[in-house]
Amino acid sequence: MKRVAIEGVADPVDVLTNQRLLDVLVANGIPLMMACGGKGLCATCHVHVTTGAQQLSPRTPREQLSLRMLSQQQANSRLACQAKVTGEGVTVTLPQGRYLIATKDLDSLVGRRAEERVLHPVDGRVLIEPGKIITRSRIRELAHVSVDLAEMHTRSLSDA
């Protein structure tokens, strides 16, 4: 057993050696979208490893490719679905923002200011910055997001 510290969880959690970070985060109630079903095709399980990165499995080629899609990739960026815990001392934080699941999610927010970043579900780019007013015209610009998610889901099923 190893221990992983997760931002927002009071105590470090026990994990099995070679267990995916994704499984650890989901088991502890951390909201990750996993648009591709945990296959490394998207970036919605993107996390930052603030300590202990060397205690995780190396990046897979698929993870490297998916991380290149991220507009906010950092040196400590990992996909939780691809990173396996191999040693002690891993600390994980989540990127700031809320992934957009479908454009209809924003309909109820029209006319209000975004309280946090709204992120694209496939590449993690910032769609709406905090403090910006969410307008109907902005939502129309984002109409493709639901299509992007449907395509991602179809791709994940064919890669099973």
C-alpha cells in the first residue's frame, strides 16, 4: 500500500501499488469527467502532480499525445487514467475550473458572471474566464461542445 495526498481531501488516502490515480480520485469523491471513459483519449482527468511525480509510472505515448491537446499543460500535468502510483509521496491537485459537459449546462447561467473558469471537455482550454458575463451569443459559439463529447464517447467505445 502507498499513500496519496489529494487537494481537498483532509487525509492522505491508501492506494494499491500500480493503482491508477483516476481510481483513487473517483473513489474519494473527486469530480472528474472522464469523457473518454479513462482510456487516455481526452484530457478531462487532467491533474497536477505537485510532489512525487517520480513515484508515478512514466507517461505513456497515448498520454503524451493527449497532454499535447491541453491548452493549460504544465510540466507536472498528468492524466489520472494513465498515471499509476508506484511509490510514496504523491500529492495531486486539480486544475481550476469546471468542465463543460454540454452547452445546455450554461443556459441557466445566461446573464450571470462565471464564478470559475469554464473549460472545454476535450482539450481543457478556457472557454469562459471567471467574472465574465455568460451571454446567449457565447453559448451559440459553444454549440459544438456537445458534438465533440459525442464524438469522444464514440471513439472511446471503438478503442475498447
